[in-house]
Amino acid sequence: MNDHGSIGLSEATRTTSRLAADADGIAEAARLLGAGQVVAIPTETVYGLGADASDPKAVAAIYAAKDRPRFNPLISHLPDAASARREGVFDESASALAEAFWPGPLTLVLPVAAGGSVCDLARAGLPSVALRVPGDLVAREVLSRVGRPIAAPSANRSGRVSPTSAEHVLGDLDGRIAAVLDGGPCPIGIESTVIACLGGQPRLLRPGGITREELRRVLGVDPVFAASDEGRPIGPGLLASHYAPRAAVRLDAELVSAGEAALLFGAFRPDGLAAATAVENLSLASDLAEAAAQLFEMLRRLDASGAATIAVAPIPSKGLGEAINDRLSRAAAPR
Ligand code: TXA
Ligand code: MG
């Protein structure tokens, strides 16, 4: 294994290059990925910690960089639907969803195709594979240059808030990965919607950038929300306490206590706001898309204020609000 792909103490001492999202930077990111190294890449949702999904050593290096305690199945990213079709078996629902939402913030969990190249480790040994064609042009340019699926969980240390800028990535992973390709801030700011099409009705495993309403329009039915399969979680990203800032998080706060930081939405002002140590508003205009785009950045800022608790004002659960509330309730879960 090469230097960057190795897992061990040397990990902490390497330098992470910051690549511009121009022709040279894209070519260098693709070269590193092709050589089995770990590179953070921009997507329209959050930054992904990418590595060659067909190479178990490269995938293992993702886990080492993230300090992830266990092997969760990862999303494999592809430049287009045609390449995705070589990796997964698409039923009628999967085809309709891919047609409607790719490229974009949708991940399909499908039976592994015969001859598929995503390695066992990237799938955590499951007979299914999670596939996504990202909307971000820089990401797709990198993917088509590498010519292999790229496994990429969010580019944060395990248990931390997902990164929506190259600065966030470096804050968590500087010195632990080969490079970050800086594509600027992520426009959607919240992870992809994960939906399983494994026979029978499609199941929503994680709410995200594509809303339930949009899914219903294509499927004709509401996908069943299925955090678990026979009692076992099939979307480990759904485990409680996953997106956690250092501070405790308190939801549906109609009151802010002295010493707490406050995360607001729209015009609502909780009692006691004047005593808050720091205040951010996800969207003054009550725009849920703007709120999703700002969520992780604002959680990081409030966390950095040093407050022991972040009090979060109520946020409606319609549209992207479902994904926002999902992430917040996991940030608030007991750790
Ligand atoms: O927006 C996103 O999805 C970002 C960007 C980088 O693409 N990626 C991301 O990856 O959020 P990650 O690893 O943090 O989340 C992957 C999700 C988890 O909820 C995982 O459990 C689920 O996909 N998943 C992956 N493969 C699966 C499988 N075979 N069966 C069930 N769930 C799976
Ligand atoms: Mg994540």
C-alpha cells in the first residue's frame, strides 16, 4: 500500500493539499483517487470523502481517516446513470426515480448487479449497493475521469456535523487525507435522500435533498419510511446521535435559557433570546431550502461559540423540513 493509503500513525503527519476546482485540480483529484488515495470532493449536498469503491484498501482508508468505529455501507458515486446500471439492478421504481432525480441528491439502494465492481467492504458485506449520480458538475467531471465508482461518506470525523465547505473538511481532516478539492459551499447543504428499491414498495431509508412530496409525484405513492428491517437497522446512517456538534442540542425550544446558544427559523423569537450567547437564523424568510443549505454551517458556528447547549426553535416538517428535523433530532439524541 502507498503512503497515503496506509492506515496507521503516519496518517496524522501527512499534508493535505487543497486543490482548486479548475482543470488542473480536477485532474489531480482524479489521479489521486485512481491511485487508491482518499480525496474529499464537493457535491451539491455535502463534501464526500472519496476513494475507489472497487479497492478494499482504498475504502479501508476512508474509515481510518474518519475514525469510524464500524463499517457502515457507503454510497458509491457515478458520473451518469449508464455507469450506475452496471453496478445495480434497477426495477421499475428505481428506473423512474433515476430518470426523474439523477443527476441529483438521491441515492438508490439496489440489488448488486452481476459483474458489479463495488467491493464488499464498501457495501459492508450486504447484497445491496447504494448508488448516486451527483448533480455537482465538478464531482461528475472527477468521476468520469476516474472511470470507477467512488465510495464517499460525508467528509467529517465520525459523529461530527457534515461538511458543506472545504474549510469544514480541513477542520476535521487536515493531515489525515491526501487532498480536498475546493468547489465552494454546497448549494443543498443536507445529504441525499436514500431510498431502497429491493423488491416490493420502495422504502425511504433517510430523508434528504429530495422531498417526500417529490418522491410521491414520481412513484404515485408515499414511500414507506423504513429505518429498520426485521428489527435491524438497514440504513445505519439512521442510528441516533449521528450528526452531533459538541454542544448538547435541545429541539422545539420556545424558551432560551441564559448561557445557551439559539438556532432560529423565520420570524419566531423564543422567550429569553436576549440572554443567548450566540444566535443564528436558518432562514429569516422561512425558506426551508435556505435553511437546509445553512444548517450544518450554523451548527458549527454555534458550537464554536462555546455554549454548552444549542436551543433550536421549532421548524415545520413539510418539504425539506423533514430532512432538517431528522438531522437535528439525531444531533439532539443522547450520546
Ligand atoms: O449526500 C450524500 O448522500 C453524501 C454525499 C457525499 O454524497 N454521502 C453520504 O454518505 O451521506 P454516508 O455514508 O454518510 O451515508 C450513506 C447512507 C447511510 O445512511 C447508509 O446507511 C446508507 O446510505 N446505505 C448505504 N448503503 C446501504 C445499503 N446497502 N443498504 C442500506 N443503506 C445503505
Ligand atoms: Mg455522514
